[in-house]
Amino acid sequence: MKIVLDEEEIGVLECIKEAHMDRGFHIRDIIKKAKAGYGLSRSTVYEIVGYLEFHGLLKTNEHGNRELDLNISYFVTCTGCGKDIPGNEYFKENGKAVCEDCYLEEHQRIKFADPVAVRSKKLFRKQHGFEGTEGLTELQKEIYSFIIEEGGSTPEMISKLFKLTLQETRNQLAILRHCELLKWRKMGDEMYMVPFDS
């Protein structure tokens, strides 16, 4: 049976990992940590510890203390994309469990309004003699061509059309903005990316 832990269960498990010593851990330490770190009550911690014991993640050692059984595998659900990932492969991001892809996506954002990036990109393109779409990736050229043909587009429309995550789309648009090929324009209630010289 596949064990999938929720946020509170992950929180208690994190507390257990912190409190775990050579001889195991004491439930008192877990209750203190879970209350301070996650706002969980004593009864909730007892309930979760019982659940973890039932599924074999915790066992009683020869000293009579509870300890983690690292041979039992479990999964957590990524709060970003909803995938179930092995319990030893998740990252904590703002108190939430996320997969590696969601973690990297969150930390690899390219700023739109970054004057230093615009200046740097302009100098780089000038030094290499790039004009228009020269020096761009194929994906960036396709996105730019689509926006030129349509006269503008929202990041959501581009994400759907090019089968990209919204953050990947925003990163590509930021690069095109830094090249001064695109800019933002409010149309109705939405923000559109439009050709820079329009």
C-alpha cells in the first residue's frame, strides 16, 4: 500500500527527524516542536504518531523509545503541481512540501523590470551584432513571432499554446523584454505583451 502523507503529517515527521537521536526520540519533544513550529495540538501529534506507527514508519526500539524506520518508503504530494513524490525527494518551501521541479521553477525567476538586465542585454547584443531575433533561442523566436502576428498576447495564452508552465513563459517573456523586443500594455482588464515599438 502506498503511504501518502499530508502537510500536518509531514510537519510531525520533520519534528521527529530533528528530535531523533541514537536511542530514538521521546513524544514530549515532538509535541513541543510541532506546537512551536506548526501550531499542532498535543492530540493531533498523538494521532499522527499513531498513524505513522500503524504504517510502520515508526517503531519501538530495544530501549523502549520510538524511532524512524528508514526502510519504509512514503510519499508526499507536491503542493505546487500535485504529483506524489518519494518522501526523501521533497523540498520545504515556505512551510510547504514541493518537488524538485517546482522548487527550481520558483527559484529561477527572471525579473521583468530589471534595468541592469536590460542594459546588459543591450550591450551584449550590440557587441555581437545581433538585431531583431538574432541570438534568440528557437522558442523565443516562435513566441516573438506569435506576438507580432497577433499584435499582443497574455502570458496565460502563450503558456497554453506553447505547452509551458506559466513561470517558464514569464522567464521567456522577460528575456524578450530585456532585448527590448516586447513590452507590457494594459488592454481592457488584462496585461498583454506587445511589440516594443508599437
